[in-house]
Amino acid sequence: GPPQYEYLSGMLDADYLADGYRAADVYLTASHAEGFGVPLIESKLCGTPVVAPDNTSHPELVRTGQLAAGVPYRPFDGATLWYRPRVTELAAALQSVRDRIRTGWGSDRAQTRARVLEYDFDRVFESRIWPELQEIAREVSK
């Protein structure tokens, strides 16, 4: 990770993080549960492939990367279902990405970046949020 003091005090600009993602061959997460997975999106925006467990938001976010199976469990009574990643599955997913990189990942990096642009704020606002707000306004004005 980045130097913590510099990171937390805002001394590192956005390019510092982006350069880290671009320098990596793959971004690996072994999260047991994930609300949205911003680092996945950041990595993909930089064109870096992603390996993640097949749980929570990962299937929607990974798309052009690799998913790895996990074992479901509840960390405590009343908790939502979490997934413990299987190390062998993560290793197989990493191997698959490595094989794809060796056979010419260049076009996949562009595709990886293009797919994440579906989450661009303006695009989401125009295609999903604005129509919903208009529907709410129609319902309220009745």
C-alpha cells in the first residue's frame, strides 16, 4: 500500500494510485463480503485485470476478470451471508489471468477499462437516476 502518512494527509495525488494499479499485472482481492468494491473499479479503470471471490458485488463488477468460488458462512448470529474465498480457486483464477497476459492482454486492458466506464456518474445519472426522478415527480404531482 501507499505510505500511510502521505496518503492520509492528502499528499499523494490521484496519479500516484493510478500508477500503482497500472504497474500491477493483476489486482487480487480476497474479500469475504463487499458492498461495492471501489478498488476493483479503480483497478479496472486503469486497465488492470481483477481476480476476486464470486460473492456479493464482485460478479457484477469483475466481468472482464476472473471470479473464484468461495464457501458461504455467517460470521456471527444475525449476519448476512459471507463467503470465505478458496485459496485454490484464487490461485487458479490468477493462473488464468497470467495465461491471458502471456497471450497478449493489450486488447483486454482496453476492454477492461471500457467496461468500467459503464459506472461513469453522468452515464448512470442520465440512464437510470434521471428517469427515476422524473417518475417520482410524476407520482408526487398526481
